[in-house]
Amino acid sequence: MSTPTNQIVRPAGAGHETLYVLLLCLMILAVAASVVAWRHESQEVSTVASHQLDARRDLSASEQGIYADLRVTLDEIHLLRQEQQALPTPALLADEGFAPFAQDASSVSRGSHAWELLQDQAYFGQSQSPDVAGSFLMRLTAGDDEPDIWLHRGKALKAPADLADSALESAGWQQIVAQFDAGVTRQQRH
């Protein structure tokens, strides 16, 4: 019989392999961090003047709906103006079914605005429910492609006699501006 011999078996060089794997992980993380830093888009914060409102951030849902309707209806107003050589009346726009001039369930839920034509150059929509949506004023000139829309959230408001910017500002009207930037869907409120 032979006597058993004790042999000590040492592990393979796993320490070096672990070091190589860790270095590879660090290198992958460094490359990923540099790609992220290189592709980073700066976020420009756009501000509006004190007499202006941002259409996305500063309007209620009802006001946003009326604002969008006014912008969409503008094309039809231009077409009707070319046919009649004058701005169409709110009654005609309501008869044609154009929002927000038409009196339907949507207009009732958005403040039941009573629309009138001012000086053949602007539409004034007085809100019957100022707590739901404020009153609107849409000024138009002959070559306007973009409407100039103003909002006033006051109660017992009368149609403005002077449609100049300074007169509207001093009477408490605020101009609605639409700004389209990268922050449309990435907005964070604190």
C-alpha cells in the first residue's frame, strides 16, 4: 500500500481576470458618460413679458381650447373676408359652425362667450363664466397670418374702445403667445 500524499492545488490567476473585467466596465462607463455629455442639449428657458401669457403654461384647459379654436378658425375668417371684402360677423361664423363662435356644448362648458365684431378689425368674446375662462379679444389686420389674441380674466368686463397695445395693457389685457421649444414635453413644475 502506498501512503497518500497531500498535494496543495492553488487556484488559477483569477485576480488578474477580475481586474481586467473591472477595467473593461470602467472603460464602458467612461465612453457612455462622454457620449451623454457630448450629445447633451442645452435647455433654453424662454420667458414672456409681464403683459403676456404663455399659451401652454399660463392658460386653463378651457382657455387653451378657445385659443386653439380661434387659431384654427382664422383660415376660414380670411377666406370669408376675401369673399365679402369685410370681416364676417360672429353670427355668420356661428351659423357656419365654427368654434368658438358656435353655441354648442363645448362653448357652454368653456364659458359661454358672447362674441361681437369691434371696429371691423377685432373679435371680442365676453365670458359669461370668468371663473371657467376669461374674455378673449382677437385683433386682425389685412395681411395677418397669425392672430393677435388677448385675454382678460376680469369680471363685468366691457368691450375695449381702444385696440392699441398700450391701451389694452393698461386695461389689464394680456397677450397670449405661443412658444414652441424643446421643453414642450419635458416641462417640470416645482
